[in-house]
Amino acid sequence: MTTPLQFLRRTVGDWSSARRYLFAPKLKPVNMTTEFKIDELAHGVFQVVWDGQTSGTMELRLDGDVLHRSRDYFGEGSHSSRVEMVDQDTIAMYTEYDSIRFREEIRLFEQDCFRHRYTVGFNVKTGQLALQGSYWETRL
């Protein structure tokens, strides 16, 4: 079985991400394209740099089955995710911050040339959908 570290190493490189988001409460689709790069800086330490409608840099540090992120996607707050391997090509991450509980899954396809990623976030106070994101990502 693939480990989370092995999985993250398989994602190192340059990517293009076609994204579709549904944000509560309207759930009106928002489409965007983002380019990003993943590098391994040290054993178990990765950096993601992205540019699109937003831009930023995030450091990831894998510690067993916990992935520490230097920031979140929508702000500057650091947080940690519990990670689990679903199968050799799929990782799932579970995170909670700002009263939203997220489940993110990334699946690699075709010798790691493509990724399908999706994120679902629920408001823990109301139990209602806060965010749904679907991403088709192509290695450049």
C-alpha cells in the first residue's frame, strides 16, 4: 500500500487545475483555472505555490498521518489535516477550521499525469453545505 509520503512525492511537479466551486448559500457555480507547483523541500516537507484568481504559497509538513499546512486556501490561518490512504492512488484529508469541516480527496490517474480532486465543506454549527469544489488537474 502506498504511504501518504509516497503519494505526496508522486504529486511533485507543475500542474494546471480546472476548478468548479459551489459556495453556500447560493450554490451558484464559479469556474476558474489555477496553475500550481509542488516541490519537496526536505524529507516530508513540501511547498505548493499557486497562481490564478488568487495566488499564494503553502508549506506542507507530513508527520505520520497528520499533514500540517502553513495556511489555508482562503486565508492565512495554519491548520492540520488527518490523512488516510483510500487506495494506492487516492488520499483523503480531514480538516476543520472556521466552523467548517472539510473532506478533501485526491486521486491520481494514468501514471500520475492527471489528478481528480474534490472538496466538501460543511458548517459544523448548521450542518449545511458551505463549499463544494471539484478540480480536474493536468500535469504540465
